[in-house]
Amino acid sequence: MVENGTLDGYPGATEQELENPLSFMSKKCDGLIPAATEKSIHNGNVDSLDCKAVFEGANGPTTYAAEAKLTERGIVVAPDMLVNGGGVTCSYFEWLKNLDHVAPGKMTKKYEEQS
């Protein structure tokens, strides 16, 4: 895979290339883990999902409307706050720093000076 940059030539691969990487989201699976993009599951694609559960690895990968549809279909949605607690917690602290317009490193410097 590293040599070719694709799954082409990988003995366990059932698909070699894909024009649209998002089409993987419609593959039948037990658990789907959207882990990089916010709002990647939305009204436009929620009906094509064929999974038993969604584990939100990204921050807010499922829109409210899509989550309601998934729940209605009996698909478990494990929220990002539980699945990706570390990332969500980190984002929260970044958000707090941004509210106060604190530059990176300033909070650490202030803490060290006060210690």
C-alpha cells in the first residue's frame, strides 16, 4: 500500500480504487466510524448508510436531523463526547482560549509563572 499509495496490489483488498471515497460510507458494516469531518453524515446521505451503529470519532460528524433518522431506523449512535472524549475535551479548551483571545503557549507560561 505504501509503495503504490492505494490498495492496488494488496492481497487482502477487495476493491482497488474508488473515485469517490465517501462511497465507503454506504458499504454494509457493523460499525461506521466517521472520524475526520464534521457533518459527514447528513440528510443527503443518511438513507444510504447500511450499518448497525455509528461511533462518532470526529467532533460533530452527524447532523441533528441525520441522527434522528438513524435512531428511527434502530441504528445506535454513540456520540462524540463518549467515543472521542479526548478530542472533544481538547476542542473545548481550545474554544475557551479563543474566547479570551489567548495565544498558544500563554496559558502554560502563566501557569508556570504562578507555580
